[in-house]
Amino acid sequence: MALKRRHKIDATFSMASMTDVIFLLLIFFMITSTIVFPNSIKVNLPQSNQQAAAKPLTRVTIDENLNYYIAFGNEAAQPVTYDQLVQKLAETPQHDTERFVALYADETVPYREIVKILNIANDNRLKMVLAAKPVHNP
């Protein structure tokens, strides 16, 4: 009498391929997150040797024609008047608890315009980060 053998099928699931997919998604989102704050307003920034590590959520832009723009988070920059800018910067703590504001000013903007924005930030106890292009040493 022949004995029937039953083979056990090992039904285990390998997480290796799932882990690879997760790591690829993580890399994809890390790379795309660096492009989250596109600055669609053309501003020729001055150069600087030092770069800030902070990426403020609030961005103020002054172009070469002295037009003001403001943006919070991922939203597009909106043109505003000086008075509207004062009001919007006063509302910054509602949008950003760290209270950091990045200032993108064209290199042709007079210093007095930059100081006006710095004074608004100081009055509202905001921390300003002046945006600049990195210096490329050949």
C-alpha cells in the first residue's frame, strides 16, 4: 500500500519587493518636495556665500518695478499693494507658526524698500530670511 504524500506549500509573503517600492516612493517625494516653492516671478537675486537651511512658508517678492507679491505655503504669489502687504504680514502667524518670512528682492530694488519690509516684519515679530543666489566659484 502506497502512502500518499502531501506536500506542504509554504505560503509566506516576501516584503522585499514592497520595501523597494516604498523606498522608491520616498525618494520620489523627497526630490519633488524641493520643488514645492516655485518662484514664478522673475527676480534677479543678489549673490551670497551663505545659504539658509530654513524654507519659510511665507514669501514676499519685490520685482525690479517695485511691485509687491506675497504667497503663503504652496499657493501662487499674488500681487498686493504696500498697505495690503502690511495687513497680510500681520496675518502671517495664522499661516506659519514659526513666523519665518522669506524676502525675494531683485538686486536693483533700492535698499529703502527692503528696509520698509524689514520694519513691517519687526513690528509683527517676524523673522526675515533674505533670499540670495549662491555664489558659484569656478
